[in-house]
Amino acid sequence: MSLLLVEHLSIRYAGAHRVRDLSFSVAPGEAVGLVGESGSGKTQTALALLGLLPASAAVTGSVRLEGKELLGAGEGVLDALRARRIAMVFQDPMQALNPYLRVGPQLLHIVRRHRIGEPGDAVERVRDMLGRVGLPDPGRQYRAYPHELSGGMRQRVMIAAALIAEPALLVADEPTTALDVTVQAQILELLASVRGDTALLLITHDLGVIAGRCERMLVIRSGELVESGATRDVFAAPRNEYTARLIAAAPRLDAAAAPATGTHDEVLSVVGARVRYSSRRQGGLEAVRGVDLSVGSGEAVAVVGESGSGKSSLVRAVLGLVPLASGRVIFCGEEIAGAVQTRARRLRRDLQLVFQDPVGSLDPQMRVATLVGEPLTVHEPAMSAAARRDAVERTLARVGLGAHYLHRFPHQLSGGEAQRVAIARALIVGPRVLVCDEAVSALDGTIRAQILSLLRDEQREHGLSIVFITHDLAVVRGFCQRVLVMYLGALAELADNSALFGAPRHPYTRALLDAVPVPDPAAPGGRATIRGEVASALTPPTGCAFHPRCPHAREVCRAEVPTPRQVGDSRVACHLAEDI
Amino acid sequence: MSRRTGLRGRLAGNRTVVFCLAVLGLVAAVAVFGPWLSRNDYLSTNFDLVLDGPTWAGGHIFGTDQLGRDLFVRTMLGIRVTIAVALVASAVSLVIGVFYGMVAGYARGWLDAVMMRFVDTLYAMPFIFLVILLMVAFGRNFLLIFVAIGAINWLDMARIVRGQTLSLREKEFVEAARVTGVPAPRIMLRHIAPNLIGVVVVYLTLTIPQAILVESFLSFLGLGVQEPQTSLGALVHDGVNQMEGAPHLLLIPAVLLAAILLLFNFLGDALRDVFDARQEP
């Protein structure tokens, strides 16, 4: 008998279907993946399972857990089932935890509320659970507030909270999307190892996450189930055309390397860049500690690292958004420095930026026509309104948007359309260098592939140089010619695409590569070969900043800071690059 | 289906806004032109008709007060003052407060510190003391009420706008504009200001009733509107004293005052939606 049986589930808001006639089941102890792009109704489905949909949702069909009907069940019935029989882990652990309560008491509340075990053992039970999910010092973290923990640690606490009552079914909605790739690998491993007999419904947009973790998978699109089956079979021979497209669009490490394009005419170079932030309470911290980088004309250079690696600070300093503590930025042979307001107008034209969140980087009160035209208004004030309109239409066409988008507001665009508008806004003044700060990370797989091919065309046809900040090495493989891997504000490895993916020299690069989830059930990747998370830049470790997490660390790594040197085809900052 | 789009379309498409503006316009028109059409004026007393109830036939449609003056004309006079106070208070906090707060919040650093300490200093002055100071300097003058109310009203607005600007300037779309090379004045005018409107309008609708109440309070203390001039606040105060014998003296101005305040509140609530492009489907 199946543990969870969903039959003909439909969810409507104001008459519009978000989920339509969805039927599936989960057997006891089974791990099932639910894959869908944004707007596919996967989160709505999860909320329906727990009875958490708002009153405005019209729900029909049937959801049965261990034979008990959940749809339309009273709060009392649901309350008895939640946590004890069915539990949920959300995407953002910061929002799911109460910021004013210490972690331990929050979990203790669940134990007491549901009368789990002997009342006298409650505290011990919580400590034990925190230890099982891998908190290094459960006694101390029991008394910590959520903000004192890192993102990965908070998600571990959420998992502890979900599993503490040993439920029959755990629903995890994008549990690792907000986390770094190495942390993601650790959390996924934890979910697999700690859940025991609990069945898992893993909801995600990332096929790589499903590939290695779930026996069966379901693919939904616009609220309808388009494919279901054993994960292995679906990946090997998808029956549905949409599933096939999803699998094809997922970036893979074993894809062909990005073809070498561009010339070696240096457009932009950074020498010994340092960025410092000072804070009155905590003293200063050095976010970027002496990084060199050069970008050729028509070349795409990736800057890769986990959060806290200083990759964003580096490019923000290049753009003049944060001050450079020392070092030089040279653009077309000319030294540029100082804040963006003080730079020559021509420079501000030549360096443009595209952000991660496309909707957030567009003014919500402006129409597309004004948004895309604004850089022209500023840089070419003499241009006539008609000519500007013409240029806007041409640029929109370049990014694949028709003239009917001109009068839309940002909230009327989808994520992919909004990112195209943001790119059009950057391209309209004809920049030499485009900085993409996680510009495709928030986009769905199929949309991401489209945006990347759009950027590739710009690179090839207009000789645009691209600085591509990302945490996702799989995307880098097919897109960038050169890769800079940063760790805690310093260079870890700098190499050409083929060298970096073919023969990674730095242990951190290897760990990043191991952690990338691969959409292939036979070789799923996503292995956590390093533990823990990036150290705080406030208190950087001695010697090599990576040594506390490095599996190869020796005495010399603890004592001496490695200087970058040439090993093979790579520039590596590691004492042991030749030996490992 | 044709959709109304753009600011004008949203304005015309919002029934609450149209209704509130129409009624407020009507009230203002009656207040301005009504007294001219009436046979009575606000000064003349008639001791034969003291505290008379509202009648059509007698010509005093709102009745008369304790001195036999026509309440209709006096109420209209009061509405004029009340609406004028509301408009001046909102205009001052809109023009000075929004501009001041936006500049301070966008500039940050020392300029922000200096500007906001100036606001704190004005805040620290006791309001009544400020009014008396003004009166000593300029003599007793009806206009001083507007100056006094204006002088305090923009302070709150400046603080609120500054706080909002501080958070807006960290938004990605502002950073995007800076990288693109958009100069600071244009960023403030085109990117910050339109995104402030929601807060500003809501705060204005709180300011207007507050200003109206402050005016009544000043008039009550003898520092505001002086007899025989009057305002709705002063009329309500007079009405309270005659509540038992002649309730119309309290009820008519009180109901009108409440109705005007409600209209302003509804208007503000609806305007917030109208000014936000995100409300467009």
C-alpha cells in the first residue's frame, strides 16, 4: 500500500488552474523527486499535502496519507498529523525559523507539542537530533539564535526539526536551492543518510539533484503531470518531449568545452586588487585579498566561488561601486580608479552590469521602453525621441523581444523576459565588457540555456567581453573560455576551460567539481568531498585559507600563505599542487 | 477587453478615487460659493432666533447658534479653513519633506547627519512655544497657523522619506542605474521618487487629519482662528457647550468634519494603488 496517494488533485486561484488533475503516490521509505520549472505548481502541491494552502485556493481531488484523507480535514486532524506523520523542509531556512527564539527551544517546542517520547528526555532528544544532522557542537548550537548559524547549519536545523518526530513522509521543497554547491552536496547526503525509514518527496527544479537521490521521479509542467517513472528510465529514455528538453537543457560538466573565441587583446585587467570593508563594531574585513585578472576582447571569463569568496566584491570594485583599497584596474590600456560617479562618461558606457534577480534590477515603476532607453537618455542626450525609440526596438529585437513588450511593466514579465530586458538595457549603449553577476542562476533550465546562447551571440558577433560570476561550474563549462576560482577573497586557481575541467590543480577546484550535481543517474556527482563552509573573512585562517577544509592539508598549509604560481597550464595558489 | 493603462487610466479606472475626488470637489465648491448664494452672512446676529433648529422655511437650513448667527454660512466658512489647512499641510510636507528626506537619504554620510540633526533640533522645540514665538515676531495673524502647521508637518515626512530612501538606494535597480551612468539627480527623480509614492501618500492621509486637529486645538487655545472667523474644529468645540439644548450645533459640523476626514483617508488609500504601476494587471 502506498504511504501517500494523491488522486486528481486540482488547485485553482480565482478560476485559474495552478495544478490540474495531478495523481501520484509515494511508497513507504521511498524517495520520489518532483521536478518542475517555476510556475509549474510544485510548491502549491507541497503546500496542499500539508494543508497549508491559503483560503483563496479552491482545491479538489484527494490526498490520502496512510489512508486518511487530508483535503478538507479540520485543523485538529492536520495538526495531529503534521510533524508526527508528515513534515516539511522549506527553501529558505532563515524564514522558516523564528529569529527571536534559540534553536534548541524551537525544536523542544515541537517535541513537547506532539508529546514525543518521555517528557523528561525532551532536551536530550533535541540535542541528540542536532548532533545527528551534523551540527559540530550540539550543546552550543542548542543555545544559538538562527542568525548566528550559517545557511547550511540553519538548513540542518530545519531538517532536524522535520525529522525529530520521525514522520512517515518528509516533503522537502527546494531544500538546497539557497545554498552553495558544496553545502548542497552535504545537505543532500545528510537527507539521504539521516531520514531512515521516512519517505522523501524532494521538490526541485534541478535535475541533477534528483538524479542521484531519488528512485522515482515525476515531471510537472503548468500544473500537469507530463511524465513519471523510475529515475533511471526517465533519464535514459524520456517519453515526453518536454522532459527531453529539460534534460537536454541541464548543464553538464562532461559537455563540450566552450569553443575558444576572442583575441588576446587585453580589454580589462585587474592587478593586485584589494577590497576592505570597515565596520565599527567588528573592525575591518578584507573581502578581496590581492587578485589579478585579465579579460581579452570577446572572451568570457568566469569568476567562481562559494558565497563569501569575494567574487562579487571584486567585480563591484572593478565597476567602481565599492572602493578599491589598493591595486589597479586597467581598461584598454588606461588606468581607471575611483567611484563610478567620478569616472568619465565613456567608461561608464563601456562597462555594464547584469544582476542575478532580473525583476529586482528593473525599476518597478518604469515601462520597458523607458528602462531600455534610459542609458541612451543619459549618454546621448542629443538623440531625438524617435531615434531613441528606434534604437530601443532594435536592441529588444537583438535579445529576442518584440515591440509589444515596450509598454509592459517589469512585473508583467516572466523571469526570462525580465533578464532579457536587463541585458538589452546593458547592451543598448554598446559596452565593451558585460559583467554578469549570477545572471542566469535564478532562471529555469530552459530559459537559462536561451539566455546563455543570447550572450554567446553577442560575444561572437559584437566582440563583447563577459565577466561571468557564478557558483555553478556546470554552466561555466559550456560558456566561458577562462575560469578564476576564488576562495575567501584570494585566487585559488586560474586556468583555461579545458585545463581547469580536465586537470584541476587546486583541491578546492576539485571539491567544487565533485559537488556539482550531474543530471545522470549513472554518475550523479553531487558528492561532498569537503566538509564545512567558507570561514568568516573577519577571522581568516592562518596560512592557506582553505586548509581547515582541505583533505590534503599539511603543516606547511597551516603556516604559510601560498603564493600563486604556474603549475602545468594553471595558475594555482596551493603548496601541494604538484603532489596531489 | 480594453484595459485602462497608464497613470491616467488607473486614476479614471479607480472608482474610489473618482468618487472621493468628486465628493470632496462638491464640498469645496459648496463651501466656496454657498455663502454667496445664502441670504445670510457669517457676522450678523439675530437675537430673536437664538439656537434655532434647522428649517427650510426660516432660511437657516442648518439652524442658528447661540448668537443667532446662521450656522450654514459659518459651517461653510469652517470647511474652507479646514480644507485650506489640509491642503497647505500636505503641500508643505510633500514639497519640503519629500525633497529634504530624499536628498538626505540618498547622500548619506555627513550631509545626511547634518540635515537630520537640523530636523531633530526643530523637533525638540515645543510646538506651542514655536507658535507663540511666531506671534511675537509677526503679530497675530491667521496665516501663522499655516506657517506653524507647515513647519512641523514636514519633519515627520522627511524622516519617513529618508528611511525609505536609505533602503531604496540599496535596491538593485538603483545600483543598475548607477552602473549605467545615470546621474544622481535623475536617479532620485526617476527611480527613487516614484517608488516612494506609496509611503508618501499613506503618510499624507495621516497628516491631513492630524493637521486639522492641530488647527482646532490652536483655535481652542485662542492661538488660531479668531471669532468671528471660524473653522470646523472651533464649531465643534462651540457645539459641545450647547449639546443639550441644541444638538444640531454639534452634530452638523462634527458629521461634516468626520466625513471630510474619511474622504481624505479613502482617497489616500486608493491613490496608493493608483500610483503603483505594479497594480496594473
